[in-house]
Amino acid sequence: MTHLHYLNTTCSVCGESCRFTIPEGAVSVGSRDLDTRPAEPLRSTIYAWVKRCPSCGYAAPDPGRPLDRAADVVKLPRYRWQLDNRKFPAIANTFLCWSIVQEDLGSPAQAAWASLHAAWICDDEGEDVAARVCRKRAADLLHRAWDQGERLVPQDGADEALLADLLRRAGRFREARAVVAETLEKNPQPLIADIMRLQGRLIAASDRGAHTVAEARKFRRPVAP
Ligand SMILES: [Zn+2]
């Protein structure tokens, strides 16, 4: 069971006293999804990863930690529009607002992660259209991170594997297929190759569902004697 404790802090944007629930000690037991989403019990702690100040709406992993220009971003029309957007679950809006903060402060890689996390909330709430919007946004931000010479995951081929999953689950099969083909041509390390071959099969079957890294390993080709 996951134990809870509380974070008492002062919002760095508006000065409001805030109290947030924090689960502690949760780890991932079992295989992650292809988009890195951890297994339980860590999986279910997602609601506490980003917190929202109830007064000004500043959303961050720790709203008490001052972040340069965060106060300006919180006032942006697109931030206010996202904060209580009825097309998304409430917690997905919190993640998307944190994503906007990161994007505006010039960290597209972190913004992409926050948008992917928003997609996971939408998945849990059965909000398919919203989940697709979040994944499309994460894929666009990932490309922008690459343009700046940044990677979301340092390991070779891991970003490409993540991008293939974002595109497949957003229903953008043609683009996903191209990422799979390009990556396999570069002869990636075995786990990335396993994941890309699984992605190829899922795309061919128009499968937009969640699948795990363990499934990819299961289909590993036997090594020729
Ligand atoms: Zn505040």
C-alpha cells in the first residue's frame, strides 16, 4: 500500500499557503508501457506528480519553488484557457499547464514529458480524443527538443521508440510507421529493435492501445546459431 504525507508550502507565484498530498515510497513493480508509463503502484501516484495552487492556478511539481518568469506564464491567455478546459480531465489540465510553463521557459523536452503525463490521465479517464491531443502535442514538443539538440531519454534510440508510440497511440499510423522504418534501418540495440518490431506489428493491426516493454521482449527473434 502507498503511504501518504503532506507538503505544506507557499505558492511562489501568489504567496498562498498550500497543502498537497504526497504519496511516498511507491515503486514500479512489473513492466513499463512502451511509452515509459510505470507499472503499479507508482502508476497510480500520477495525480500527485504536479500540483496546482488553488488560488492562482500555478501548476508545478513543487509550486513553492520559485521559477523565473512563472508568474508571467500563469497570466498568459493560453495558460488561463487550459487551466479549466472542459475538454480535458481536471488533472490533465494541471499537467498541460505545467507543460505550457516548461514550453514557455524554453524546455520543450520537459514540456513533452508533461504533455505525455497528461495523456496518461486522459487514458485513465477514458477520454480518448483528449489523450490524442496530448500525445500529438508531446510528439511536436519532442521534435522541437531534437531541433534544440536535446533528448527526452539519453539512451540511443529511446526517443525514437517513444515517438513511435506517441504517434501510433495518437492514430498517426503513417508517421509512426516511418519512425519505425528509419530507426530499424540504423540497426539499433536489441531492446529498441524489439520495441520497434512490436510497434510495426501494432501499426499494421491499427492497434492504438497500451502495450508493455515485456511484450516486445517476448517476441525477440532467436539468435541464429
Ligand atoms: Zn498561487
